[in-house]
Amino acid sequence: MSPLANRSFLASLFDDILRVVKVKVDKKLFVLAASVALIALLAFLIRLFPFFLYPPYIAAYDPWIQYYNTVFITTYGYGAWFGWYDRMRWYPYGQDISRSYLPGVPFTAATLYFLLKALGVNLDVYMVCYVLPAVMGAASCVAMFFLGREVLDEKAGLIASFLLSFTPGFIERTIAGFFDNECVGLFFFILTTFFFIRSLKRKSVFSAVMAGLSLGGFIASWGAAIYMLYVLPLAVILLILLKRYSSNLLIGYSITVTLGLFVATRVPEYDAGYLVSGSALPAIIGLLILVLYEVYPRVKPAIRSIPEKIAKYPQIHNLIKTRRNAALTLAAVTVSLLACVMLLLYSNPILSLALSYKLSSFLSISGRYLSVANPFYREEEVIIASVAEHASTAWGMFFYDLHVTVILFPVGMYFAFQRRRDEDLMLLILGVTTVYFAGSMIRLVLLFAPVACLMSGFALAMIYDPLSRVLLGEEKIAIKRRRAIVRKILGKESAFAVFAITGILLFFAFHHGVTATVFSGSPQMAPRDSYGNFYLDWEEAFAFMQNELPPNAIIVSWWDYGYWITVRGNKTTVVDNATFNTTQIALVGRALTSTNETESLEILRQFNATHVLVYFGHNDANLHGDEGKWIWMAKISFNVFYTPWEYEYYAPTPTGVKYLPSFFNMTLYKLLYYHDPNPENPSQNALEYRLYSYMQDNGYPLVIGYNEVGNPPGWYPNWQHGFSVLKHFKPVFISSNHLVKIFEIDYSILDANMSVESVSIDASGNGVARIVNNGKVAFNVTGIYLNGTACDFSGVTIQPGESVELSFKASGLTLNSGDKVPLKIVASIPDLEREMEVTVS
């Protein structure tokens, strides 16, 4: 059967189906709806790829707190979430959850869970959270279609939606498992833009209301909503400057902003104070400008009549009849008012303090947002710079994340500028600002991706429209130059070539998007090294924490793993990914980077910590272990407490860096490299053998325990580069591949105190010493050394408050009466020892 016969057969079959069901359907509308549905399905399936490749892990770090919140809501209800104070995190202070996190994502997931449950779909909370990003990604593609259709036409909407379905920059945060603020926030971002533009074009109050509710959803879901609160007033001011003001602009903008800010005040993290914050300030100023612009023509006659009214009062009229007199009068009134205010504040310090606090909150903007506008600010805020996704975007990443849209985006911007309708000005502002922010911070490529896809759809639709008419023979296009029209008509062959070229570009863009999704990397909880091997060490660690550690255990780790330890390990943590207490993070950083274990213990005791967890990536770049994060620990600690800075641990060289002895004495180094490479077999796998070779070539010391001094395990005695000794941390868990290690903290040295009150030694090496335990913990005397010679003695345990006379003998040692010889007494607690000089009797 020929292709034409096939098409006529399908058309007749479609007509027969519609005739049977007796439904009158617009074929064009049906095809359009089917196309949008297929694009949404395609977007959903692409984002679901990880489910078929890896175990269904919720990705990264931050999404786990969203899951944590969702579980609480589905267990105790929406209302209980607003009063939840979690004491398992940021110990000993805890954290007010509703005032620390936005409700958008967990409320959306909980609502979907309850809806599915009501429909009889038995999907647990975890899987709902896992799948929701893919669902929201597909929903965003549908919203993009309507936005593109509103901006230009249905072709632009379909193309933009199709591009968004496979653009890596957008997929990264809407892929299955990435259950974080962005997956819901981006949907509301597109929806807000669509309804706001629709309200301007169609003078629709309903669209303005929907734009306001969408803006509220954006604010309640993602902190980046501040961007929209800056873009909308910027668009309004630009329209006024271009003399395109209309009362419809005031109605649409005021409804949108008012509803959005009202929803923001209902979010506990913001509350009513949001209205007097730097985030809402531009939106409110924009509203005031619009109101003044609307009111001024109405009050203009009354303003002009003011001089006539003042003329009836000669004294006032004479005072301000000239501009100079008027300026002096205004200045005098202003100075008088300021003087009254200053006097009031000076006489009432409490009022002054309250006013300064309100003013600072009114003008303050989060450092993270400032670092977007000013990338150099990032260098001042080390905690911001330490996060990889806050780095500036390399040019190569633009092409990787956006592919063909990088080429089509400027073309769309050109067409929008050429057309210059009201909605086009909005698009131009979105395009210019998002491309700048995407270059400033790599994370914000995902905010630029929808705009890039929209403008690319705009460009292709504008290009395809006349070319499609050429192919159909409906129109002929003359090729124009600046000063002359070339006498050549664009033929079908040329039009077909343009379609073919753009089709090939779109094919490769689609292939790249799918490939980037497939090879996007394994979940961080199941990391994969550079050799392609997967590791489930974190699962082992979580099982140990849940089943072996006491319920009241308090675990210290670097903040990256805080959410995991709380949610998966069900244990109390000191710092986590919220990073809202920089001082506490700096203390943990100092505890880990200190070269004195006793100092580390003193810091850890402030938190009543019982255990320390470290993650060792064996110097493999794909595993992202703490050995690559220590420099940020040192920088943050130095930034807050002016502790030793990074260059006290290493020295730059022309070929790299040279680590100094202080680096190898660092507490973190000892915790990470403890018994690595494996004492039993350093070549048990490629990862261990490469670590062994690296440490051998670079002169790294091995790390052993205090009880292994003098008797290193396995092949360690043959090591030529010495040893570092871990004294006050006892390993209680080391995962099968030595990636995750948990140590119990031994605070004995902080509570121990030993004094030697009296010592007598004769010439034959016999002696007696009175040893007193002035501390809070018992200890054994494990060694007595006289003039460097080990003495024989009977072991004894000395309890707190006890004193013991201990006899000892230095065999083979001959002394002379009156000699002064060194005596050293060592206890079972590491670093608890006393040295003195004794006179031989």
C-alpha cells in the first residue's frame, strides 16, 4: 500500500471512530492536544531514565530534607508541620522547621500522595517523592506550550515545549529523584510568566488572579522567586518609559503582586515581615509608581490650583513666591523633622535599636542573591563559595546544558526586539537577566533553560512560518539585502534545506539531551568511582547507625552529610545542609582541621558529640570525599575565627602542591586515612592500589591507632614514610570498601589529670613514686622510663581521687648518688604522661 493510500486509510478510520462515538471533534484541536500530550509523556519518560538504570535513590543531599518534611506531613497532617520544632538537627539548639523551609515541595508531594491514595493507588511516600520531579517536569512542558502559544502561536508553543522536554539544563533539577525546591518552583515560574503576559494581552482579570496565585506558589516553593519580584517591576517601569502605560497594566500588575505577596506572608519562613524586606521592595515600588502614574492626571488640576490658594495667604505666599525661598523653606522643614527624629532616637535607645533592626531587614538581601548579582561577593562569603553549584558557569557548560538553544536564543531575542510588543519587552528582560544570572552561577542555568527554550521556539516559529508557505506553494519570498532586493526568489529547495538543517540540529540536540540524562551519574548515596564501580557503603553506614549506635548518639560530620544522617541514619546531627549557622559550621571545620587532637576534643565536647563520621573518597575525583573538602573547612574556620589558614597546610609549587607536616597531623587526615590502604591487602581492588601508589609516590604517612604504636598491622611495618597516630578516636564502623568511617570520641584526656607527688630512686635503679589521680576518670600506669630505660613494675588501676605508691626497678641501670636523671610515667590514656628530673639518693 502506498503512503498516500495509508494516509487516506488512517483519515477514514479516524472519521469512522468519531462517527461511532458521535462526538464532534475539531481535528486540528485533537492533533494539537495529542502533540502536547506526547511531548509531556516524552518529557516524563526521559526524566524517569534513572529508575531503570539505578536503584530508586532520592538524589543529592538537599532533597532528603524535603522527603523528611513530606513524611512528617503525611504522618501528622499539614497543620502539625507549622508547629514542628526538630531537636535532632543543629544540636543543641534544634531548628524550627516551618520557619526554615518552604512548604511548596513537601505540600505538593503530600497532596499527590493523599490524592493517589484516595484513588486506590498504593504508592508509598518515598516513591511519590521520587517520581514527583519527573511529573512536574512534564507539567512544565505543558505550561511552556501555553506560554509559547500566548507569546506567538501554537507552533512556537509546541517547539518550545519540545525543546524543554530534553534540554539537559532543565532536566538536571526535574529528573526523577531530584526532589527539591526547583522541580515545583520552575513550574510556577513558567505559569506566572504565562498568566501575567496573558493578563496584559487579553485584559483578563482572571489571568491576573491566576498569575498572582502562581507567583505565590513560586514564592512558597523556591527562594529564587525573588527574581520574579524584581523582573515584574522592571518590566512595568520599562513600559512606562516607553509610554505604553495603560490602566490594564495597573490592574494586571497590582492583582499579580498583591496576591503573590499575600501568599508570601502566609509562609512561616517569611511571614508579614516579607513586606518590609529587600525581596519585596522593588515590587512594592513598582506598584506605587503605577498608582502615582494613574492618579497624577486626575489630581493634576488640583495641584495646579495650589499656588492660587496659597496667594490668599500673603505671609506664606511671600515665603515661597520664588524658587529660592521655596527651596530654603523645604530644607528648613526637613532639617527640623530630622532633628526631632534624632532627638527622639537619642533619648530612647530601645527605639533606636528597634528602628535600626527594621531598617536593616528592610534593605537586607541574602548573601546568596547578592553573589548572583555580584559574583565577586562570593569571595567574601566563603560558605557560599564552598558550594560547587554556586560557582560561575564555564562557556562549555552553556553548550552542554542548552545545546542548540544557545544558537537559537539570540535569534529569538532579535525577533522579539524587532516586533517590540508589550509581551516582547517582558521576554527581552527575561532573556537578558536570566542569561546573566546563568553565567554568574551555574545552578541558575536551570532558570535560563525555560527562557532559552521559549525564545528558541519563538525563533524557529518565525523562521518556519514563511518557509512552510513556500513549500506549500502559497507564497514566494524575495531575498533582501540592505540597499537592494536581490532578483532571486527563495525556492522550495532552499526552504527544504532550512528545514533539513534545523531538523538535523534538533535531532542531535535531542540525542544529546537523552544521552546526558542516561549518563548523568549515579546517585550520591551509591557513588561510582572513575573505574565504573558502584559502592553501597552509605547503606551499610545507615544500617549501622540505626541498629548499633545508641538512640542518644550525636554525630558530627561535615555539613554535606547532615541531612542523610538525620533522615536515613535517624541520628542527631550538629550541622547540616541548611548552613544557617555559620559559626557552628566553622567550629566543626576547626575541629576537623586542627593539628591537635585535644583541641578537636574540646570543640566537639561543646556539642556533647559522641561520634564523628567521615567520608573517604580514596583521592578519586568521582567519589567527592572529604579529602577534597578540607580546604573549605579551613577557609570557613579562618573566615570566622582567624584560625590557621589553608597555606599553613600546604605550599604551592610550580608542578602542584607540597603538603606540610601540619597537614598530616590534621585530625581529619588521621580519620580519613586510618587503616588505608587496607593493612591486609593494599591491592584488593583498583581503588585501594591506586591509593597505595599515590601515598607511596608522595610520601604520605600511614595512620594507625594508639594501641598499634610499635606494632603496626599487616604490611605496615615495611612503610618507609612513617606513621601518624590516631589517639582519641576509636573506630566503631568502617564500611566494606573503607569509604564511610565512624569513630567514637574518647574524651578521657580532657577529664584526666595525673600528678606525681614524691619520687625516690637509689643507685641500683630501684624507686618508689606516689601517683595521684586528680581527674574524673580512672587510668592504668602503662610505662615507667628511668633515664630512657623501661622499668619493671606491677600494673595498677588508679581511680579518681586515689593515690598509689608504685615501686619500680630499672634493671641493668647503674646510677651514682646525687645524679639527676629523667623520669617519665605514662598512663593508659593517650597523651596522659608526666616527665620530671629526679635526684638519685
